[in-house]
Amino acid sequence: MSSNVRQLISRLIPPARKQFEHLQAHRRDVVWGDTQITLRVRQYPKSKDERVSLVLPNWHRVRLWSEALGRKVELVMTKDTLRHIEDMGGLDAYLIKTPESRLKSNPASAVKWEVMSALRRREAAAMMARGGRGGAAGGDGSGAAGAAGKEST
């Protein structure tokens, strides 16, 4: 945070200061995406006063369908993030393509872990259905080289 922003935060009006403290305590409970918090400075020309307040985005409690999990997932997010999820092709695509450092949300990180685990399980089941481990022919490590070694002794 720059010194100008710190100075503005120190001059917040009391209700905005309370909002800011609540926001700091619960910021990882909401999926933010690229949404920013805006500080608004109002200047009153007659009294030469300045009042600094917060402009918070609207949060929406939404239930989004996850293809990988096969169920709806409830998250709290901003409207811009919801629009971004729709543009990327759904919740699963958003969570897979977005790095953990940009999620900045505990619920979103937990859902991402669930989705990745479900996809890995599904992929492992598909490999098993195709005929084994994928690399070794017999699956026990004794391929043609093992049989040739036994014959030569």
C-alpha cells in the first residue's frame, strides 16, 4: 500500500472505518476476482472539509453448478467476478485456469481443491477402464525384458 492510501485510510469516517475493519477480517470469505475497493474523498467547498469513505462492491450469494463435482456450490462473490466466471465457461473452468495467488478466497480455494481431486479421480478411473496403468504392459513391471532375463540364466 502506498503512503497516500495509508493516509486516506487513517482519515476514514467512523462508519467507513468499521466497514474497513470488517472487510479486513472477512476478505478471504468472498471471491473478489479483479474487483477493487474504492476510496471516495468528498470535499466540501464552504467548510473546506474532506470526508473519506469506502465504496464497496455489492456481494451476491450465488449457487453455481460444478460439472466435476456434480452439484451446486454456494459462494459469495461480486457481480464482476460472476460475469468473469460466465465468460470463462463456468465455475470449473474459472477455478482450473485461475492460479491460487489470484483467487484470494478460502471457499474458492477449497472448491478448487475438490474440483481438481474429482477430475484426477475421474481421469484415474478412465485410465483403469482403458486397460491398466498406461505405461507397463503387465502392470507388475515384468515385461519382455524380465522374460528374456529369465531365459538366459
